[in-house]
Amino acid sequence: MNVESAIFFSGWLPILRVLVVGSLGYVFLIFVLRIVGPRTLAKTNLFDFIILVSIGSVYGRILTATDVTLVEACVAYALVVFMHYAVSWLRMRSTWVSSLLDAEAVLLFYHGTYICGAMKRARIKPAEIEAAVREKGLGSMSHVEAIVLEAHGELSIIESVPYAQELVENLNRRRGGT
């Protein structure tokens, strides 16, 4: 075998290995993620991003590295998913762990005023906020009551509704409230 053929094609065995290990690794990954539940696949925050990158790295490695066996890949998958499960279990039971891992929502705009300190810490410019308002289809900032940077990184825009009090009163009347 000459050097050129080893670069472009080194036989059918490596291709067969990629097909078998890649397919079985994929099936195992689906099985493990199904056991862990949908939380792993929710909108990503820093905590979820880590597992997604780790799983992608393991999968990419088993497809291309001939020295990684299917069993090693499955153990690596299981380890990553177990660690994710263990940390999420701790996160739910410990406020200290939760405070280390979870970002909090940040108020960036309220009642017509930008909250500059919060925007600076979040590294968000007024132009980015205004673009999000336009994307929501609002004509101007006067239509906005508040803007919140959510923990998962999206901007939530709360519209100003001048008739909100009237809506609440009508709802209470229908329920028989005061």
C-alpha cells in the first residue's frame, strides 16, 4: 500500500468500525438520555451546556479514534450522564450548590429606565435590548414595562399594558370577587 492510498482510503475495516461503533454508541446515548429525562435536553444554561459538549466530544471521539472501544465509549457516556444526574440531584437539595451553579434572572430595563449597572455586569448594550424589542414586534421602548435577562440567556420583554388594571378587575368580577 502506498502513502497516497493510506491517506485517502485505508480499507473497509475502519469504515465498518465507524458504522458499527457510531451506530451502537448513538443507540446507547439515546437509551441513557431517555433514562435521565428531558431536563438534559431543555434550554441550555451553563450546567446543561457542559453535558452537551461532553457528550458531543465523546461521540466525536468514538467515531474517529480507532483506539477507543465501544465499551469505553459507553462507560464515558454513562460517566458524563451520571455526573450530570449527581450534580443536578445535589443542586436540588443544596442551596449552596444551587447558588454556585445557577445564574439568576437580571432586570435590565424598568419603567422607561435602563438599569446601567445590571447591563454592565451582563455585558449588554442598549442597542441589543432595543433589537430584542423590535424582534418582538414592538414599535418603541415606550411599549415596554420591563426587560429581564433570563438565566438561560434570553431576553424576556414584558409589554406595557395600560388597561392591565381593568383586565384584572374584569377577571375578578367574573369570578364573583370584589
